[in-house]
Amino acid sequence: MAKIEKSMSIIDVVQKYPQTAEVFRNFGMGCLGCIAARFENIEQGALAHGIVVEDLIADLNKSVE
């Protein structure tokens, strides 16, 4: 069962699962310190960076298994 979903806040996910920061960086989302990360959910951030949301979610969940 997935622990991370695309509707979750980026910053909340990183705070709860610090190991996900590397996954976000690997996908080109180095903006974890930016203000948008506090307000955007994962789907919004992925779309803004041209990332396939499902691929990102899959890797994020692998990192927290």
C-alpha cells in the first residue's frame, strides 16, 4: 500500500520521510527549500517541472518501503 500520494504536500512528505529529498532532487526538483514547496502538492510540483507524476510517486514510495 502506498504511503505517499500525489495530493500530499511536498514539504510534509520530506519532513516525514527525509530520505525522499534525494528522490525529489533526482527528478530535478531541487526546490525543496523554496516557498512553493510549502504550498504545492507533489502533483503540482511535478507538473511544473514536466515530470511524470506516477513515476515520481513510485520512486518516492520505494524510498520509504
